[in-house]
Amino acid sequence: MDWNSDILKNHSWTGAITNLESKQKAAEQIAAKVVSGDIIGVGSGSTSYLALLAISQRIKNERLQIQAIPTSVEIALSCSKLSVPVTSLYEHRPDWYFDGADEVDPNNYLIKGRGGAMFKEKLMMCASPLNYIIVDNSKLVDKLGSKFPIPVEVFPTALMHAEASLKALGAIEVMLRPAQGKDGPVISENGNLILDVRFDIIGNDMENKINCITGVIESGLFQNQSVEIIVA
Ligand code: 5RP
């Protein structure tokens, strides 16, 4: 039985998509990789949304049998709206995963998490044997942190401890991410708080150092993962 839900019928990407044309080209490249039978981890953000749209077109046109594992409520709703079948990490390991990023440096290290989904995104990336990161040119940087802070998801009562520990690692700015549709801070999908953290220097071991802070659930710094970058 269907819900006949107006929320689902009206669901689409909220707001304008920056660099739409480039992101669409990258999305098409991802959709071209889909093979019937694939279990695909699906990232979050507007580029991932466009890739999911392109994949859903191929599913319809070619009757492909795939299952998606979404990394956020936002993309789970998009799967539902686009009739893309979903599964979870309980049932399946992804054959491959795609996602966007906020920054990519020459080592293919990333900053992600503008959308706050970095915990499940990193979990998916670690679970998947093959990871594609799809970005437009604007995401390529010489130095991580040039444009975006590093988001750090923190268990609520560890907030001040995490702030002090991040400062001890050299953080020059630690901001509690404010919510936009509610008063107070953003509450993550996992019930936690998000700190946006700036450093002058981000060493190659910073991901490990941040993750060692008790109370840190995950950060949006990706230095330890193997990824293939697709630039459109
Ligand atoms: C969400 C993310 C996104 O992948 C990242 O913010 C890129 O977003 P967009 O494709 O909208 O530019 O990490 O947590």
C-alpha cells in the first residue's frame, strides 16, 4: 500500500544547485557505471542527488535491478521519491560508492560534511571496496581548509572537552554549527552536535588526531581512504 504522501511528491533538492552544468556532467559519468545487480552506496549533497536522478533514469529506461544504500535521510527520501530500491549495511556490503566533496587536494584528501552527513558517508566509504568522488572544478584546492572548515560531529556532553582538545591540536576557530530551521545548534542525524573547525595547518595525521578525541563521533576530514576522483 502506498502512502500517497504530498511530502514525497514534492520532495526534490532544496534551493539552487551551484555549478549545475558541471555537476550534471559528473552525475552522468556515475550513472554510466551502473550495472544491473549492483549494490550502490549513495552519498549526500546536490551532486549525489543529481547522480541518483541520472541513475533512476537508467533504472527506468533499461529495467536495471540495483539496490541503493543511502547515507542520509535527505538521500533516502530521494531514493523513495525516485523509486530506487534501498537496502542497508545490515543486509549488504556496497559494490561501490559515490559521493560529492567540498574540497579535494592534490593527494586526493577531502573535506566533506557541509550537509552534516560525514559519519555515515565515511562509514560507507570504509565499507565499500571502490569509491568515486564526483566534483566540479571549484572543489579542487591546493591546500585543504582553503574554503571550508573541517566539520566535526561531537556527542553533546563532550562539546567543551572536544573544543578544548581541538584547540590543543592547533584549531584557530571552533564554531558550533547553528541550525537554520530551528533555534540553537544543528542536531545531526545521529543526535549529535557539529563543530566547524579551522586550522592554519592540516597535517597528514590530522584525521587520526581528531578521531582520537573522546566524544568525537567522526570528522569530515578524509585522509585515510582510497578514492577515485571524477572531475567534470
Ligand atoms: C554532505 C557532503 C557533500 O557531499 C558535500 O557537501 C558536497 O555537496 P554538493 O554536492 O552539494 O556540492 O559531504 O555531507
